[in-house]
Amino acid sequence: MGWFRLLVALLPASLWAVAVRSLEGSSSALHASSSAPLRVSLNVVEVSDGWPHGVEADMRLIAGTSAGVQIEWDPNVTYFEPEDFLRDFLPRANASTLVYITAKTLLNMTTDEEYCGTAKNSLLSSSIAQALLAHPRPLQLVLDDSCCQVAEWPSSSRHALYRKAFSRDLHFRLTPQNSMRSMPYGSFPRKEVLHTSGLRSDARRLLLSFSGSNSGLFTPGARCGALHALHARREAIDSLAAAAMIGKPLLEDSPPLGSRRVYAHLRPSENPKLANCSDEGAVWGEANLSYTTLLSHSVFGLAPPGDFWESYRLWELIEAGVIPIVQRTKGVYSGCDDAAYHVLHTIDGVLAVDDYSQLPELLQLWLGRGWDAINDLQARLLASYNAERQRVRREVAEFTARHADE
């Protein structure tokens, strides 16, 4: 094996990582080809209070074919009011049923303020939860619990619970003995984004970007504060962007090579609590850039907290190959303690700061490491995200197949 040790010593780390991933992929492909793919069909329903919560985006995250698994679903999602669901649909639901429900609906809360102020562990007091838990056939439930209010799920449950929005405490409840699992938020992939999601970081012309509305239901001005911190370091950030020259053409129709740029736009909020924000409406950088353009052409992207800590924006950045920079939150943020913990310990390649005023130092650190290091970080991000998607896809498919006759 002396030649093998010599090869390891000579290969650069980034190339070695690519080689290992290629070998692993070949092994997986060989294993998958030795047996027929596991094919299942899902019947997807949403139990809601009248406001769709992105279930189509979540299904795009897990549906499809990969690693010997194929999941099909009817894109015409059925929506039920809670009472109609319990009366008309639940009696005939089985393991091929994926039930999407928000914790607010599950706990019979009417407003986000009421829901996020609820004491934890109140799941079993919900009539809907009791009916679901008592259902004789296994179900798959997707719980959007933005405020981390459902802290407990019976480990003896016959059902699989996939939940979104995690805290540090909930992260450590994911054990083999617990039927609770994590599921990333879905995203809204657009053709242009998917076309450029594999575009390497060193070929993108925006060093840093953010576009979103001012929000902060429980901490008014949360995003305004983040953008204010960003603007306070504007000169330093612009200097870093100007120095990070584009080394190769972006696309065939790309502008001439030159400096990278920064784009930030905080759209006004309709919430009267958030009306006084000095950075609201101001555009930093090129005007009239669409969200799709930002996703396609940014190296780094901000995913600041808003009404809740976690949002679709974080996962959209990742899917588009943009390296997210999240903000750690001290204590509890909209019901979730240490809300950044789960993402930072699940998805490799997500960066974090305590405050966005630290951005120049973080950007300088990575630019100092060079574009090979940044490209490698982007590759790890996409590989980690895809591994999470495949994990959820396989778990859903295996659960459906295992309980098909029940």
C-alpha cells in the first residue's frame, strides 16, 4: 500500500476530497444498480388555517429519484380545515399519506403572537394531536414549528414526525429511539437558479447580497438592525468587493471582467411597528436586480432572522450554491433557544456571525484563504445539503414501503 500513501501525500486536499466523493458516488451507483429502485407514491395533504405554508416547495425537496429511491406525488395538494380533515380524511389515511401541518394549527392558535407565547409541551392538549396519535395506521407528519413550541413527541408513536425549525434543545432529541426527525425547509427553485446552482463561487460577480422585507414579529426591526450594521461597515465591505476581482467570464453574456459588487435591499414592511427604519427601501449596489439574479450570481448571501429565525431564504441560498451567512442569536429567538445550533451542526458550509457588523472580518478571512478554499466551501455546502435531501427522501420512502400493508 506504499503507492496509496504516496498518492494521498501528493494530492491537494481539495482534489482528494473530489476523488473520495467520486469513489463514494461510484460505489453508491454500483450498489443501486444491483437492485431495483425503491418506488413509492405519496398522497400529500395540508391541514391549515387557510394560509398555504409552502408544502409544494417542501415536496420538491424530497420528490424525485436519487440513490435508488423514487418518490412520486400528486402536485395537486389537498387542503383541509382541521375539522374537515378529522372528519373526512383522517379515517382513510395510511402510511403513504404525508400530512403537512403547522404547530399553530395543531395547537389551535389563531395568531403567531398567541402561538409563540404558548408554554412548551402542550402538544398532548391538542385534540388534533390526540386524534393523530390515536390513528391506528402509521402516518408521516411534517410539522412546521417556527417557534419551537412542540418540544415533545412520544417516542412510542407509530408515526414518523418530520419537523422544521429547530433549537439546540430539539437538536439533541433526535435519537434513534425517537420517531422525531428533521427536515429542511423546501425552496422555490427557478429554472435560472437551477441552471447556475453549480456555478463556482469564483465565477460569480456579486460578492455579497441580501434582498427581503423588513420583518421581526417578536423582535421589531430585527432585519433593520442587521442591515444597519451592514451599512455601518459599507466602506470596508465595498473595498473588499472591489479587490476581489472576477478571474474568468461568468456566462457567455456576462459583462466585462472587473470588480465584484455588493447588493442589499430592505423592502418596507406593512407592519406599523417596523415603520421607522433608516435603511428601509435603500438600495446598495445595482438597482432592479431580481431575487433570481441574486441567487444565481452571489458568492455569499445574508440570511438574517426575521419574524422567525429560520426561513425559506436560508435554504434557497444553499440550493442556488450561495454560501449563507447567518446570525447567531443569544438566548431565545421567537421561541427557539440557540436557533442557529441545528443548522450549523447539520449543514457543512454555513457561516455565522454574532453580529453583521463582523462581516468585513469574516469576508476578509475567506478572501485571504483564496478562491480554491471558497470553492471548496461551496462544494461542501452543496454536498451536505444534497445528503440531507437524500436522507429525508430515503426515510420517507422506506417508511412508506415498510408500512404499505397496514
